[in-house]
Amino acid sequence: MKVTNENNTDTPLLTNGDLAIAAYAISQCFNAYLESYEREDFTEEMTKDQMEASMNQLQMSFTKFDSLVKVLNESGKDASDLDQNTDGDGSESQD
């Protein structure tokens, strides 16, 4: 998947803004889980351990997305600049 820094309405490619929106969405999901956890109204859907594991996964995912957005913004690059050693399918190129 190619990522670009172009305006997301002008391109079908993933933009840095899209990454920021994903990070925000994950944080909002975590906040909803946290509220549910504090009220203990999750017990019909999952156990306390499952809820805590889900919340931990959401935190880790947010940290990854947020860190990526910060690095890209600070460097003035887009994610496609960071993926120069792959051919787009996740495998390393054999150059």
C-alpha cells in the first residue's frame, strides 16, 4: 500500500492525515472501552481479562500510529519514503 502526503480528497492513496485519523479513532475506541470498563458493563460481551487485553492492544496500536504520524510530520516525509526497501506487497525487494 502506498502512502502519500497529498490532500486525502485528491488521492485514493493513504495520506499522513489518514494515519492521524486512524490514531484518533483508536484513541476514541480506547476511551469508550475505558468508560465501559470503569462502569463494569462489559461482562455480557467479554471477561475482565479479555477487556483488559483488548484495551492493551488498543493502547499499543494507538502508540504505533501516533508515533508514525509524529515521525513523518517531524521529518517532512510521507510513509512511502520510509518503505523504499519493499516492492509494495510487504516483502523485501531482491535488488
